[in-house]
Amino acid sequence: MIIVSNKLKAALKLGSEPAYKIAHQAKIDPCTLSKLICGIVKVKENDQRLIAVGQVLGISPQECFQEVDKK
């Protein structure tokens, strides 16, 4: 199962800009970003929405995702 990486979550929370501004720069809805980060919306492998957020934050596409075991 693919989820949002801890590195991307940390960059969003610790960054100097609010998450909604980063979402706008990545051209996605701030609510969608919130749902992706919280796990409400499932993340697909190579999800372009997260890759766009990663680009705004200076994170490579590979570092935007994390694999976890399904239980």
C-alpha cells in the first residue's frame, strides 16, 4: 500500500508557508491536499498531485511516497 511519505508531511508542517498556499502553487485544491495527507483519499503510485506538491517543496518524486505493509 502506498501512502504519503513522512518527509513530505514534515516539509508541509514545518515549512514557512501554510499548506493551503503550497496547494495553490501545486495547482490542487487545499481540501484535496488535506485529504491526501490525512489518508482520507487513497494515494496512487506516482500520484501527480503529490508529485506537484513535492516539486513546490523541493522534494523528489520518489521521496513523496512511502510503501507500507497492509495488515
